[in-house]
Amino acid sequence: MTRQRWTLLALAVPALILAACGPVGTREWHEIVVSDAGGTQAIGVAYGNARSFTVSGQELEVGEVIDTVEGDAFAVRGARTIAGEPTFTETTQAPRSVALNVQRIPLTTDLTVTLDRPVDRLHYFDGVRWFELPVPTDLPARERVVPKQTGFPFRGAGQLTPAEADALQRFLAAEGEPLAVAVLPPEDDHDRVRDVRGLDEHRQTELVVQRDLPIDSGAYRAPQRRAVFEVVSQGSIGALSEQPRYELIDSQDALLDFWSDVHSGMTELPAAPSPDFSRETLVGIRLAQKPSGGYGVAVESVFVDGRQLFVDVRRSEPAEGTLSTSVLTAPWVLVRVLGVDALAVWFRDAGTQEIYEVDRVERLD
């Protein structure tokens, strides 16, 4: 063997020994820490090509790359399975506490936010949609805020990747219950929630979640001013639906959709109205399909508070013993509210004041 080969062999052997003793593959560990009144969950997400991770002294086997997120409470596309699961989740002590208290104000889209420490972002989930909340800067704070709807609330939050942000959104919305979320500021020197050894990258994002949102009755202001309104059109024959629909119609396209649906049984579509949407609001109500004639819906009164409308709806049905047509019906009414360019409409029972639904629109003005 030549001297050159001996030299190469002498250099290679120590390198192989060091490789065998050291970490195998790359190790990237991202931690999402979710604290609420019931405790704190530390959700670990693994990346890289290592065969295992050592987490708080426990060796965990790393599996395949996740390519589907269907059916998992928290699964991140592109991450690796850990011990056969999409994440390694443990209940641990909260690293920090934040006095976050978000309260809903009755019959309005506004919220009251109480906060004692700085946070990076605030979000609100109403059970269906996500909203961004203004973050108070003068702390401690108690402020009335107006939520702004957003489609991807956690994109760019903390140290989350886009896929992790979307997984977190699904995870928090899974129960379909209203909640508020505060994203805490990232800190380079904060204590890690769990000891994960031999990492090439370690990210940590902390959140505080409020799952029970009380009602701030003291902040409610009853609308005092009656709005002037008129019935544009009404009927009982149209597109049948299993659910009632209450709509704020804010564009000509939305009006044409409503108009074509309620006249779907006619051979010729009547001419649709052409309102001035900058000075008036159209409100459409369609009841669910009914088994006979004699059912109806009417708007009894409309109140205005700023750019919010409160529409009192009276629904009727045939009196017992009354003869009615046996054809399926779908009562509807289209109302024009004058002098108001509304951003939100609350539909409520004219007798009990029970809220049926609220419909909102998002505009830049």
C-alpha cells in the first residue's frame, strides 16, 4: 500500500469513529406551546433526516414524511412522524402567563379586550370565521376593538412555518367554539419548554388561548334610531332550501344571485332593482322550504347603530284548521333600508329578540 493511501486511511478512520458516535442526520425541532385555563400543551414537530430524537431523556423514533393532513388534530405537511404520531405532544407547565380577557358585546361585532402584557398578535374565532384584533399598546389596557376578518390568522406569527400556521388554525378551530388567541413575542433567551438534544435548529412559538368568552353586557348600547325601510318585493315560490338564509346584499352581483333564486320557478325573470349601494342597504330573507302555503316572513322594524342594522323579523304560519295549498313553498322578502350603507346586519325575532343570524361584509372604506 502506498504512503498516500495510508495517509487517506488514517484520516478516514477517525472521521468514521466520530460520525458513529455523533448525531446521525439533521435534526430540526419546532415547538408550539399552547397555554389555556386547563393547562399547557407543548406540541413538537420534527424535521430532517435523523432516525431519532432525544426529548427530555426519551429517545423517539422518527418515521416517514407526512404528506396528508386529513383526519389528524395537528399534522404538518412535510414534517416527520414521531413515534408513529404526527407530533410529540405533552402537557407541561406554562412557561409564562398572560392576563388575556376577551369579551363579546351583545348584538354587535365589537369586542372588549383586557391585556396586561405585550403580545405580538391577537386573534378571535367566532366558531366559523377568524378575525384579527388590534393589539393595545398602552398597557395594562381595557379597550373596545373592532375585529377584522382574516383567512390565515397565524401565517407569519412567531416562528411558525406556513404549514405549521395552517395546522395550528385547524387545531384550534376543531371544536367549532369561540375563542381568543394571543401570540407572545419571540425571545432568543427564554427557557425551552423541553430539553431536546443535538439539534441543528430549534424554534419555539408560544400562545395563550382563551376558550370561554364572557359577555360584556355593560358595553352594549341599544340602537336608538329607527331606520326608514320599504319592501322591494316578496313572494312564496322560489328556490327551495333546507335552511333559512338571512343576507346583507351589498352589490349588484349579490342582488342578482338572490333575485334569480327567489324567481327560479318563473319562465321569465323580472327586471331586478338597481339600488344605490352607497346610500342604502338591501336585506334579503328566505325561509326554509315549507310543506304548504300559508307561511310567510315580514320585516316589522329596523334600527340603526352606526353602520350596523338590527332587523326585527316576523315569521308566520297557517292557523290550525286553515286550508292551504299543498305545494311546497319558500317565503321570502327583499327590503331596502334607506340612508344606511351597512357593514353588519343582525336579524332577530320581532317578539322574543332572539338572534337568528348576523351577516357582515368586509370593505376597505
